[in-house]
Amino acid sequence: MKKTTRILLTALLLCGAQALYACSSNAITTPPDTSALARWQAGATVSAEAVEAFGGVDKCFAADPIPDGVWARMQGKTYKENPYIGRDDLRHVRALHWDYDGQIHLGEMVCNKLIADRLVRILRQLYDARYPIQRMLLPDVYGADDETQMRANNSSCFCYRAVAGTKVLSKHARGLAVDINTLYNPYYKDRADGTRYVQPATAAQYCDRTGDFPYKIDHHDLCYRLFREAGFEWGGDWRTCKDFQHFELKE
Ligand SMILES: [Zn+2]
């Protein structure tokens, strides 16, 4: 083989190798899609790579003043004009959570600033433990209708409303109570006439806590332990009714 031909062939081979390298390294370095994280699109799922590219898990857990967009979404739904609680009393919490699907979900809650830091800490510990939470959307998505969001197994905190069937303000009305995996951890009260009032109405089978089922909160549950350690009481411990989804700040 002539020397010039050899040089030409070597050059061609090198070019080919470079092209291959460029191709494969391109496939590796294509940046993951972080747009759902940048917009904090609650309800979306993201990959672990996207979370890393966004700045890491730490950046996905925070409590901030209520952003304008969130405040606008709350009006006439979870927020109603009232003399007790205003925008400055509330915080917007961002968190990641796992469900049984093995995917990372984006969640958000609105809570009282008094519990914001510990709520973020609890949600972070639940995430690190891969504790399953199906949905963490603002109740505004469901028109702030509690029955509807519970049927959807939504987890949430602030909603300006009275305790069902009374004029007493709920702890949710001050953003001091958190409901977790609400369909599987219902509220119920046995009436004097022997009938049972259940919320959500579709959760009657989950009032029986003797069996094992997904999302069940009991005294062995991590969620129960973390809220208790942070100064909350559990509605599952109440005597006259049971509210297994409910953790409220002890005052
Ligand atoms: Zn509740």
C-alpha cells in the first residue's frame, strides 16, 4: 500500500471513530426534560435524571410565600375573604413524592406558615423512605370540594371551610391540618341511630382497619410517627369519631 493511501485510510478511520463517539456521547448528554419542574406542574411525573438536572432533590422541597398564580387559583375556592387568615399567613409548599408506580411525582400544598418548615421536613422524610402518596394537588383542582378530592385520594392541607355539618372553623381553614391518602384513610362517625356517616362516601370498606391494604395509616406507619414527632395529633386516635387521614397541630 502506498504511503499516501495509508495516511488517507488512517484519517478516514479516525473520522469514523470520531463520528461514532460524537453520536454516542450525544445520546448520553441529551439533557433531561426539566420543564415540569421549572413550572412546578403538580401532578406531573419526572425522572431521577430530570431532578438532578434541575438542581437536585433539595431544590424540590421548599416553602415560599404564595406565588401570584397560586393565589389567583385559590380565590373563591380554597380561599374566601375572611377576618382570620390572609395570604401572608400562608405558605406554598413544593415537594416530590413516590407512589406505588415507582415514579417521582410533583406535589404542592398550601399551609400555615407556622407549620411550613416541619411539613417540608416531613414530606422530605416520606420521599426519602419512598412512602407512597398517590396525589398531592391543591384542592382548588377539585373546586375545593372535599368529598371529590377525597374520592380521588388527594393529600392536602389548607382549605377555608367549616367542620362538616357545623359552623366551627376546621383546622384546615387555618392551614394547620394535613390530610394524607384520603380515600384509604376516611373519616367516619357512628350516629346514635346506629347508622354510620363516612367521608368520602366511597370509602366505607376502609373504615375497617383490621385488614391490610395500600396507603393504610396506623400506629406503625411512618407518616403517623413523623407527624406525631412534629407536634401533630392524629384523627385516628379520636374517640367520638375517626379521621384516619387527618393530622392537626396540637395547640
Ligand atoms: Zn382533615
